[in-house]
Amino acid sequence: MKRHLISAADLTRDDAVMVLDTAEELARLADRPIKKLPTLRGRTVVNLFFEDSTRTRISFELAAKRLSADVINFSAKGSSVSKGESLKDTALTLEAMGADAVVIRHHDSGAPHRLATSGWIGGSVVNAGDGTHEHPTQALLDAFTLRRRLGGGAGRDLDGRHVTIVGDILHSRVARSGVHLLSTLGARVTVVAPPTLVPVGIASWPCELSYDLDQVLPKSDAVMMLRVQRERMNAAYFPTEREYARRYGLDGQRMARMPEHAVVLHPGPMNRGMEITADVADSPRCTAVEQVANGVSIRMAVLYLLLGGAEPAVSDPALQTATPTRTEESK
Ligand code: NCD
């Protein structure tokens, strides 16, 4: 794997499968009374969040803590960023304090790439969502969830599975990363959106495009519903919320058109009544809560693979005395 994780396109099929398999191994820890490994003891992970987040920030924090790293949570609100400090000066400060990894969420597309290529910091950079661009760990946790739910399991990928991604493709970093990663893993991907919410250049994405949700549903093994990203819209992209929900929302009746084994994904936060109705969100076919749990295992795997080393993340079978890989003694 490369030193940084900026884009889903950074991952080869082998890299992606390695992250998924490592996460599968680490997920077993979640069932144990003591969920912590000493693997990243003595290393520092900084969560640098310039944009609001619930799931992703907590997930990275928990992942780093479960690997025994020291974690610093930095949010732009209440920091010197609100006094006008630049990304560069913030990065230099973190570097001076010895950050081994910086997990960054930023409202500007490209900010994590800038951080990784600027030379301001020496550690690894992990993109936790940049503007409308990419969200690679979300794509990995979605793939992990699909692999588990659709029966692939460890060591398998998503060959031949049909995943449909529905909604605000234009503003969605989840969609962009998802399309790339899922197709890298062998899935066939269709995106469905109103014409106004389809990005220019979609023709170069490895997916098909449809405007007709009802027609695609019966052929889908999984349907990922996206939130309409109002905070990124400066114009009206559809007439009314009701109209949007009627054409592109998933309700119980529509869900019944999906094959029996098919599942519904949502990255959260959900707008119940808009892209998804409450009965679908709360149905056993919806994986939203599982996705959150799986996100911790995926982020543990990513931090471990970027910071840890080549040895197994967990020394089986005991899962008790975990392998301390590149701790301060072994570096
Ligand atoms: C997504 C995000 O922030 O891009 N959420 C998440 O990371 N769980 C999707 C969204 O905000 O709609």
C-alpha cells in the first residue's frame, strides 16, 4: 500500500482485499471483552476535522484507540483556524508535535492531497472526506459490509455483484469513492440520479447511468441511498422534496421490487422521509448501523496497514497477546 490514503483509486484490487481481510481479522476483537491491541502503542494519530462529522470522527478515534495509539482530536471550531490560521501552519504545528498520521476531513476537495504532497508533514495522511471529492474509508466499509451481507466473506471480492448508487451523485464523495472501489473489486455499478445531480464527466467513471430507479431495482444485489447534500448546493436542483422522494426515494413498496437477498446501504446521516422512508431505514435489510460498526474495523485496518507493518494484525488463534508490530522498540 502507498503511504497515504487519499483516493479509492490509490488502491489496487490486492490492496483493497488486504484492507478488507485485515478488517475481518480485527472485527473479531469487537466480540471480546477487552477490545484493545498494543499494535500502535507510542504512535500519535491526529484527527483534523474542518467539517462537521459524527460517525467518521468517532470511528477513527475509536479505531486508533483500539490499536493503543495516542489520539488528538482537532476540530476547526474552537481552534486557531477560526482565527485565520492556514492549513500549512496547522500542519506545521502538528508535525512539530510529532504526529505519525493525520486523518483529515476538509470542505475543500483536494485538501488531503495538498497535505500529503506538500512536505509539511512526515507522517501518513488519511482522507476522511474532502468536499465533493472522495471518502475512501467509507467506500472500504461499504465494500466490507457488502462482502459480509452478500456472502463473499474473507478472501472473496464482489465479482459480478450489481450495486446501485442512488441520489445526489454530483455532490457525493461517497459515490465517487464507492464507484471506483466497488468496480475495482469486480462489482458492476449503476448510478441513478436526477439529470441535474449527475456530474459532468460521468462517462469516464467505471459505471452505468440510469434515471429510472424502478427499472434498476429488480436487477440490484444492493442499493446505496445517498443524502441530498444541501450544504453543498447553491441552486435548486429539483422542484420540491416531495417530488425528489417520489422519483428517487426508497420506500417499502419500492424496496419490494428488489430481489429477496438484496440489501440497502446508507452512509448516514439519513434524511428520513427524503431519500429513505423510516420503514426502510429500520428494516433488517438496511445495513446503516452495521456500516457504522464495520467502519471501526476498516479504519483500524487502514491505520494498522499505514503505520503498523507487514506482520499479522492479530496473532491468532488466541487473539489475546496481539503482535506488537512496529512499536517504538522494533522500529
Ligand atoms: C457522508 C459524508 O460525510 O460524506 N457521511 C459519512 O461520512 N458517514 C455522507 C453524507 O454526509 O451524506
